[in-house]
Amino acid sequence: MLVKEAMSTKIETIAPNTTVQECARKMDQTGIGLLAVWENGKVIGVLTDRDICCRAVAGGQDPAIATARDIMSRNAASCFEDQDCTEAARIMEQKHVRRLTVMNHKDVMVGLLSVDDLARYSHDLAGAVLEAASPWPH
């Protein structure tokens, strides 16, 4: 199965100057754990629920003042829409992540691929990704 057949095309975006508090509210309202940070029509980073927890809250930053730019992940792990899901899972395992931005060959973000998306394709593949992405030793 190709990534474009499994990915989600619903991409929630934010500006880099959006406060962490606003980002958390948007995640809560949409039920999405990753926001794409856009500037001048391009993705410059991603902000995950984990970034908010570990970089902002645990880091002692005020969520009403800190911005997405302050805590976002730059150089997000990504794959191409025409790659096989097995290759995408391998990228997730190598990068220790649970989500990939999906790009086309014009360097435009066209979707997101999560471990949940992979689970619909293969439970074994999703299990391997989850094990590799876990921050705690097994």
C-alpha cells in the first residue's frame, strides 16, 4: 500500500507566532496531535502534543507567552506520498517518531501519516514502529 492511500489529508496549520496556549486549544478542539507550522506558504516545522508537554510545560515556559516557533520541531521527519507504507514505517522506526509529514515531489506537504494510519494497514508494522518510537526502554 502506498502512503497516499493510508495518509490523512486533514492538515491543521498554525502561524509561528501562535501562542502555545492557542495551539493546545486548537489540538483539543480538532482532536489532532500535530499542527503544521506554516510561514510564507511553506511548512517550517511541526508542533506536537509532546512538544507542548515536554518543551513548554516541563521546560517552565508560560503557554500564554511562548509561541509555536519557540518549541516546534524543525526538520520534521517526512516521507513521500508515493512511497510504500513499509518504507514509511522504517523511517518512523529510524527517527523514533509516531507521525510523518507527507510531501509530494514539489516539496509541498500533502498529508500526515501516523502510526494509527499504519495500524489500519498492518498491526505488525504499527507495533514495530511503536516499540521503536517509545522513549522508555523495554
